Amino acid sequence: MMNTGEKIALAGVIIAVVSLIAFIVHSIYFPPPPPPVTPTPSPTPTPDVISGTYLMDHQSNRIITIKHLGGNNYRVGESTSPWPWIGTVTVNEVSLSGSGMFIDSEASMKLEGFIQEDRSIVIQYKFITDPDRIDSHVWYPVE
């Protein structure tokens, strides 16, 4: 016959074994939920509504070309000018910003502007090599 101390020890072992079995079974049938996934925000791409050919200030010898690179990014340039340049801009809804470099010189510029309802683009060339110089133009789409 077991004395009281042995009964208490046996009860402790039984409780420990049952607890262990319950823990294992619970882990199998009820695994912990995965950690929450935080989505990485990404800018909403602007639909390609500006790719094409434009005339600067309605001058037929000042042809601006815009090519969609993907997402909100575009290649812009003017190869027909006496001062040819090429650059990239990023479009955010109706505004655009970027930079351009002149092909035949060390000059570079920031490009900042906005797209109007008729698809024309009001743009400023902010020259980096001459900070006091800002040229304002309008690029008109060639239909």
C-alpha cells in the first residue's frame, strides 16, 4: 500500500504526463498563427498618358520625345535642338520631376512641371550649372 507521500508523487507524475500530452496534441491541432504580414507599400503607377512626341512652345524644330520606361518613369529628350539633351522624369498623378543632361556639354538641369488636361506639359528647366537660370516652356502634344 502507498503512503501519502508516494500518492502525491504519483499524482504529480500523472499530471505532468497528461499536461505534456495535452501540450503536444494542442500544438499539432492548433498551431500558432503565423506572424502578420505587413504589405510593402508601392507607388501606384500612373497610366501611360504622356508618351509620344511634343513640340516645345509650338516650334516645329524643337521636338521633345517621351518614352514610358515602366511604372512612373519616363525617358525624355530633345535631339533636334541645337542644344540636344536627354533625361528621365517621374510622374506623380499630374506632376513630373526629374533631370536632364545636355549631350554636347557639361550642363545639366532639373525638370519640374505638370500635365494639363489637354496633355500639354508646362515645364521648367532649372539649370544646375547656372542656378539663377530657369527656362519655362510648354510641351504641346503632336496629334
